[in-house]
Amino acid sequence: MKWLEVCVPVESEEAARAVCELFDACGHGGAVQEQIFQDTRQAPLDGPAPVTIKTYLPVGNNHQHRLQTLERGLSKLAQSHSIPPARIRELAEEDWATVWKSSFRPQHIGRRIVLKLPEQDYSPAEGEVVIDLEPGMAFGTGLHATTRMCLVCLEQLVSPGDCLLDMGTGSGVLAIAAVRLGAGSVLALDNDPTAVAVARENVVRNSVRHAANVEEGSLDYLRDHQVPPLDGIVANIIADVIVDMMESGLAAALKPGGWLVASGIIPPAEARVRAALHKCGMQTADRYQEDDWVTLCGTKPRTDGQ
């Protein structure tokens, strides 16, 4: 498969947030941030190091339309931010993977979780949960702040035998982690067929197919397949989508006493997500923030006698 890499260098945090929000909404697998480090012995930095924001689009029947949508969004952002035109290049998946893997090292997240590539040797300490991840082009590796916060939340929330939903599963890392942490079953949904294929491969690779079911779909899948009430939901998407899903009945899929982890939220959108949670009768229990990303944990009140 071939991909288009859309790359935009930015120099301010405000511009980076704006481009990330656009790429999360329109790019394939969201935004990837790369810090540009310079040799300060030769040219000392005046202010923060610039950041490059990237996203990827699969080359296919619809990629020109999606690229035009991104370019229009960037043009609109450039009216209020210092954003240069995007650099666009075509990559084969194997070229991207070679560059990415050469710099990846096993990642320790939370108290117990370790993410590594399948070909990497690693001797786990007692109690560690090791996940082999082959992300495929443009999918989360656990390095993104939103994914890390979700993994930390899962460590704290998952109970043995839980029935869970991973909405917008991407690479499947959160669904796999939930099973490894003790969940009895996890339904992993994504409306992108490429994500579904990647997640299914990772589920098989980590030997959790008995408990993790990856399907294409979104809220419609829950209704059409009469999914039983859930103990917990993790939705690592973006704020607007989370709000839309809450307004369309996502919280109704939870058992009384169930929990929801909402991530992919930029600080200016936090109030809207909180309001959507509260409108559905949920209580915000915990809040986490890393870099310019917020994660909220909500709980559904128990009914009398439960």
C-alpha cells in the first residue's frame, strides 16, 4: 500500500494544537508530532524548538478528496496562525516502517504495561503486561499522550471479567491491554477498514482473540447487534466525536456503575465534553492532562439497590 505523508512545521503551541485538531479529524490515524531538535552549540534556539505535525492518507479512490479537505483546513488556519503550506510526499508502507522501527524502543507506561515491537527481545519483570504491537501506517504506538493516559486509566479501572468497548480502536492497543489486564471480553470498533485489519492482526499477534473481537462500525453496531450492557468504555477519539456519541446514546450502553474514559480532548474543548457527560447523567471522576491533551474518566451512577 502507498500513503501520502502530509507534513506541516509549526513554531507555536497554539498553531500546533490547531493543526493537530485538524489532522486528528481529517487524517488517517490522527496527528503525529515530531520535535525538531537542533545543535544549540552552533545555533542556540531562540524560544521553543519547532514542531512538525504529520498525518497520512492511504492512496486510493478517495484520497484526493481527503487531501483537498486537509489543504482547505490548513488554508483557513493560516489566516490566524503562522502555518506554511504543507509538504506532501508519497511513501510505501515498508519505507515508513523501516524509518519508524529503527528508532523505537520498548515503552514502559503506567505501573505494569510495556509496549514493544514483535521482533524486539524483552525480559518482563514480575507482573508486567507486555504487548507486541505492529501499528501499521499512521496508527498509535502508545507514544501519543492520549494513548498513554488511556492505558494508565485502564490499569486502574479494569476488573477481572469486565465486558468492555474500545470505540475507535485504531491499532487495537487499548483492547489488547484491557484483555491482558483481566477483562473477560472487549468489543473493539472502528469505522475505518484499514484500522480493523491492523487491529485484528495485533489481536492475533498477542493471543487475545478469545476475548477481543474487532469489528467495523460505531454506535450503529451496538444497536444492530444488541450488545449487552457494558462495564466500561474507552473512547480515544476527538472531542467533537465524543460529544456527538454521548448525545446519540453512548452512555446508555453502560451498566449502572459503569465507567467511560474519554480521551483525545484539547483543553478548549474540555468543557463541552464535561457538559455532554453530565447531560447523560454521568459524573466526572478523574481528569488527566499530558502535554496539550486531556483525558476524562466518567462514571454512571448506580441505581437503587445496585
